[in-house]
Amino acid sequence: MDKKEIKKRIDKLRAEIDKQRYEYHVMDNPEISDVVYDSLMKELVELESKYPEFRSETSPSQRIGGVALDKFKKTKHKIRQWSFSDVFDFEELEKWEEKIERMIMKKTGAKKDLSYCAESKIDGLKIILTYENGALVRAATRGDGVIGEEVTQNIKTINSIPLELSHPVDLVAVGEVWLGKGELKRLNEERRKNGEPLFANTRNAAAGSIRQLDSKIAASRKLNSFIYDIDYIGDTEHETHNMEQKFKDTRKQKRDFKSQTEELELLKKLGFKINEDYRECKNLKEVEEFYHSQIKSRDGYDYDVDGVVVKVNSKELQDLLGYTGKSPRWGTAYKFPAEKVTTVVEDIAIQIGRTGALTPVAHLRPVRVAGSVVSRATLHNEDEINKLDVRIGDTVVIQKAGDVIPEVVESIKDLRTGKEKRFSMPRECPICGSEIRREQIKEKKKGEVDFSSAHYCSNKKCFAVENQKIIHFVSKKGFNIDGMGDSIVTQLINEGIISDVADIFDIKKGDLEPLERFAEKSSQNLIDAIEESKVVELSKLLFALGIRHIGEETAVLLVNNISSVSEGKIETLEDIIELFPKITIDRWDKIKGVGEKAAQSMCDWFGNDENILILQKMKERGVSVMISKKEHVGSKLKGLTFVLTGELEGFTRDQAKDMIRKEGGSVSSSVSKKTSFVLTGKNPGSKYEKAKKLGVKVIDEKEFLGLVE
């Protein structure tokens, strides 16, 4: 982009962010999620940092919150309210630490040992409480950080906020007002009956409750609070009349607490409710451990948590570090991995899969989502592009959960400049030039029939199709040929060494050595890996062949029940070649868990003479099938179905699946009401959320081992 386009982009972002900020902070009617808002703000801050000539004092990046509503009395805060800066991964957290270490060294000339207080970041409404001589005299919202709204009468209805402290001190305390998830459900059921709009989330409901003119309405809702900071504290009851003067230099006040953790304990002694789920951490490694424990347990809380606030524990060092123009240097908000962010579609390209299906893929401006940087996202098919109205150059919302492939879920049309381009599916295969055929796909969703279109290359020998078939064949869940990655497969096809999967087992060392990237040792390593892979389990063979609708779990089901559908005994690859083509669709379909589509695919694949010829060539080149005799199957998990999501630490997913099967259980790739357990690791994906929604029991690794051991 040239400077003119950059300025236009910045102006568009400012207008959109300010619009959304007003809806969220002033009207309590958010149109977009917090993570999408954060993503837009992050892009704006980065552009203004890179192009300082376009900075503006009125930019939303310079704001902390919103302005007070006219229906409430405006009040000026005695002490300005700040907003923590955000970090989104451990690397950014380390950079924050390095920055404050440099500042401490610069100011003191010595390195200080840093410890931290890590606290749950509650997604509620920030509240500032002022006490004189121990009595609550004023409660206000944060507003824009300088001026807030006085909501004293409504705050007094919250039982967890003391009207009188346990000691008669002058005090300004800061905390969060929140509404429980159970109470939100009750409120929304009541509003639904009355035909009123539903609250989008607990934060929205808490803010709406606090901003009621009639305090009786606020009293009818079970609001709660956590208080986490002291902006000012006096020494004795005699200081009340000097409070205004004391506020002028609050950072030099005399304090009885020397650390953040001591401050929390003092708040508790004064009568406030604090969130007990905080941790004193000796280093960032311990902060990271606390962070991941919060991700894992967040859905078990009655309140919403969207990250961890990390604060330098020493109050002396907090005072030394001070503040920037809008944030404390001594603390930061370590946000949970966003599952939705915004970015720009720089291009749309076509990817051809092993079935010949053409999938449009959005090439994106790189962005971090759900803990990793992505530059591509699927657009599924032509119908999805038309439905979302996604164009090249659009700002879009992308979504990623756990190990799910990122996808585009929304286009932000208000940010368009007029230069965006529409995308059309090609009429010819971009790889081989063959005709593209369009097929209508019928799917059943919640009892209703839904149609969508798919495009396929009509050339069964298309290079791209063969390339993807072979990549799938040698993958870990297939023949698991070590050293034969995507680029090596492409190179071997380009050099004419292989043209189908059977050719892999005819590769000689001399075929490889003349090729680029293949020295003598690497050539021998690949030959050894191919030789080692020639004995394969039947389930892995069926998966590797790339038969449509035959995934890992379906392949296992077929093998476990093969004796009930075959007319003869299956012991060798030759038996498979002879007997599988004779198995009819109704026999495959009788296997519990094997659907009509999978049964039809098995008949179609083994009924194709070209495919049988491939198996014959594999047999001639030394490939053999291992039909493992069924080990003793336990009954601890008999009849139970498991779904796995997230990153497991104590064992791999394959090991977990083996443990489940050995105890009579089964594994599914999707969550339904019939799922018995969802086993979760770090950074669980959408399966975890669906399990919670359906009421399926979620277990961690420790609980899982308790079931199988």
C-alpha cells in the first residue's frame, strides 16, 4: 500500500473501532466480540506506530474506555483510572519483562529480582469505590479513565461490597462487578418471556444492571464483585479532612503493604471480596503454568475469565516503574488465545485435494489466532464465498479453534475502499487444464436437507490429485514413511520416479542420488524407511488408500468387523485383492458405525480395476498386510465413546486411542449427545465448547487415566 492507501486504511479502522467502542462501552450493546475488537485495535496501533505521521490525539488508540451517559451524574475520578496493555503469547510476555528490567536497571543502576502476582482477568465492569472514615460515599464506573458515572445507589445493592469497612480508613478501591453465568441464564429466560432482547454475555448483563436508573432492578439481579486494587489508603480516621491534599500525591503515601499479594490480603481484611484464585510467581515460567491452568478451568467458574493479569509483586518496584500515557508499566494483561481475529484477504487461490475437489483458500495478511500465526484460511466452496460475500482485499474475521483448520466466518463490509475484487471459481483445472465439473452435495442437518456445490477436476490423473494422494498415503496415519514429506513427494513426481503409490516401493538408491537434496546418506535413509513401511496394518492401509469417507476411526471399525462381512478369511494382501471386491454395500453397511456413504465408497474403490491393479503392484513389490490378532479387550470402557481435543502432555493422541480401544471403548472425531467423554489437553478447540453446550462430561488426562488404569 502507498501512503495514501495507508492513511485511508487508518481512517477506516478508526471509524469502525470508534463505532464499536461506543456500542460496547457506552450503550452496552456490543456488535462484535472482544477478540475481534482487540484485533482491529492491534492493527491500528501497529500502523500508527509504523507511520507516526498519521498519529492523532483523537484516535481510539489513545482512549481507555468510553464516556459517561447523560442519564447518570458525571464524576471526576480523584485518581486517573488506567487500562492494562495486552500481550497474547509467552514471547510477548518475555519482551514485556525485558523492557521493565531495562527500566529498573536504568533508574537504580542495579538488577532487581522480579516476582509476580498473577490474577484471573475477570470480564466484568470496572468499578471505583471511595470510602471516607470507613464508610462508602461514592461508587463510579471507569468511563474514559478521567470521568465516570456515579452509580452509588446501585452498587449498594451488591451484598459482597461493604457499606462500611472493618477499619475507619479513607480508601479508594478498584475492582470488577460481575454477574454469574447461572444468573445470566435466569435473566435471559425471564427477558425471553417478556419479549425483551437477551443479554449477549455476563459482562453485558452486569453493565446493564449497574446502569439501571431504578436501583430496585439492580437489587433484583444477583450481582457480585471482586476487588483487586487500592488506589489510595489513609492512615487513621483523623485524615479524612486532608483527603483532597493526600490525593495530589498518592504514590508517596504511607502503606502497610509492600506487595501486590499483601494488598489483596489487606482488602480481604477490610471486608472486600477478593478472587482467591491468584498466585504469587517467582518467575515467568510459573506465570505461564498459572495461565494454562486458567485456560483449562475457565469454564468451571461462574464468572467469565478472558486472561491473566500479571503484576510486578513489589509495590516499591511498581512505584519505580510508574505509568505510560495510558497503562501501568508494572503490569500487563496476558490474554487467552483469540479464536477469532481480523485480517485482510490478499488473494484467493485454489487447492486441489486427493479426491480432485477444488477448495478456495484465502491467502491472508499473517495474523496470530488461537496461539499460532496463520496466513491461510479455508473458504470451503463457491457457495460459502457467495454467502459471506468475501472479496480479495476485504477485511475479514477468521476463526480457529484448537487443531481445526482456520476458516473465514465474516467480511467487514464497512471497511471496504471500492478496490476489492470478486472471486470466481475456474472453469478449467489450474494444474492440468482439464474441465471442471460442478456437483451438488446433499447433506442432512438437524433433520433438514441442505444443498451445497463442490467443484472437481475431471482428470483422474491430474498431477495435483496424484500428488495429494501420495502425500496422504505416506503420512503418519498411513504408511508413515519417515523423510518423505510434501516437497519430496512433489520432487519425485516431477522427476518421473513415481506416478502412483505403488511406485514408491520400487524406488532404488540410484534413482535418488542424482537428485538435489539427496546425498548418499539421505538416499539410504529414505530407502530404509520405505523398506520398513512395507509391512502395514490393514487399518492403516485402508486409511492410506484415500478412499472417500474412510477416515482413521472408520478404518479401524472395518478391520475389527471384517470377519462378519467377508466370505473368506482375510490374512494377506492377496486375500484383500481377491475378496474385498466381492463384499456388497449392504454387508459393509451392516457394520455399526459405518454409514451408507462409507459403504458405497468401499464398493466403488474395490470395484475399480485400476485400483486393484495398484494393490497387485504393491504386493509384487513386497508390501504385506499385518492382520493383528485381537488382543484381550478389557471392559472398563465398554460401550463408551470418547472424543479427543487439545494438546495432550502425558501421552500422544494415538496412545490415548489405543488405551480406549484396548478397554472396549470407541473413539469419535465429533461431539454429539451420544458422546460419553471429551478428553481435553492444552488449548482445546471447538469440540470442548460443543461438549459444554451439550452437557457432555469433559475430563483431563488425570481423570482419563483413572478410568483406564
